[in-house]
Amino acid sequence: MKKRTRQEVISLYTQGATNINNEDFEGNLIVTFEKLDCFYYMVFSGRKINPAYYNRTISEDSRAEKIAGIKDVLNKTAEKKKEFFDNRKKIADAIQEGTVLYSSWGYEQTNINFYLVISRTNSTVTLQEIGQNREYEGQDHGTCTPNKEILRGEPFQKRITKYASVKINEVQDASKYDGSKLSWSSWY
């Protein structure tokens, strides 16, 4: 079955409609139209094919009021997203040579891995896995801190993501270590 395009979806919804208008707002598409004495609007978020909002009203003023409310929500969402990524960029910029990163991962146990940033070029870092100092709080759990004197494996390169982390592999994302003791657990 062939996947529809956004324009095909718009044509399907607006079939038999009059006064069809498109407005681009903050990277979203707002489509307004009139059909059977009702006033409709659709909002497509980003590049999505199907509308995120689809509604009808009995008056043009009511439709304008609803769209104004949606625009407020879209503005607030865009501001939060920008603030989030600006904050993440600051954190990513702080990842420099000598920074320690950590990843906490696992399903039935919590594994902690530490990585030392050996060098950085733009958004690429060269990492070296390092060891850890473990403190046992029980037979199979405790806390740990990084130990830069223990080197594991060979250095490798990875890219810093837009979320200010480094994707080590399919299960590990490394973030900047803040110096606190991290909890681990193990079944073996």
C-alpha cells in the first residue's frame, strides 16, 4: 500500500471545501477551510503527514480563537525546545580534554562505565575507557567513582549528540560525570 503525502491528506480533507488557506507558523502548517457551513482547521506539526489537530467550529471567530490557543501552545513548545537544546549545547561545550563521562546501563543490574576524553575536535571526541573504585554496600551492590589510572581497551572516537551525550553503543549513552558516587548492582 502506497503511503500518502501530506498534500494528498490535505486534498482528502478539503474535498468540496471553499476558502482554503495555508499558513506556516513556527515550522508547522495551519490549514483553514470552509465546508458545509462550518469552519475547519488542521495543524500539521513539523513534517508529519497527518494533522496533529483537526477540528471544526460554527463561526469564523471561534475558529480564530481556537487557532490562537494552538499558536500559544506551539510557541511555548518551541521556546522550551530551544531552551533545552541551548542548555544541552552548554553542557556539550563543557566536554573537553580531561572530562570524565559515565554511562549507567543494564536490565536486571546496573552497570557503570567511565570514559576519559583524550581529545576533542568540533563534535567528535576520542575516548578511553577507564576503571573504577568500588565501595561495597552489600554482596552485590555499592557505589563507584572513576579511576583514571586504570585504562581499558584502546581509545576510540565517537560523536557528541545534540543531547550532550556520547552514544557508545546500542545500549550505552555516556554523559558528563558530576563527581558524585554512582550506584551499581551485579548478580555475579
